[in-house]
Amino acid sequence: MSHEHGLEAGDEIRDIGFGKLSTVREVGEEGDVFWEADRKDGESANQVAARLESGRYEIV
């Protein structure tokens, strides 16, 4: 299922503010993003979409 942010398990993003690469572990039914161990879990779909749109997150 595609969500507004368009991320899928295995995608990598760069947090521009921290310069850190993170990998999506899984995307929940509601689009919540669960990151690999180096990121907090359960970031909401809306929050991820907003950060991608604002340029804070970049898909690499």
C-alpha cells in the first residue's frame, strides 16, 4: 500500500539537520514509519511526509 510519503521498507533517508542516514525497517498499515535501530520508532506518516516536503528529509 502506498502512503503519502511514498516510503517502503529498505528505503534510506538523510536527515538534513543531522546529516544522518537512516533505513526504513517497515511501514505500518496507517503509514507510520519504523526506522532501523538508530532512529526512534513509530514516526507518523504525516510527520514523515511533512519533513520530506519541507526538505528536512531527503530520500537517497
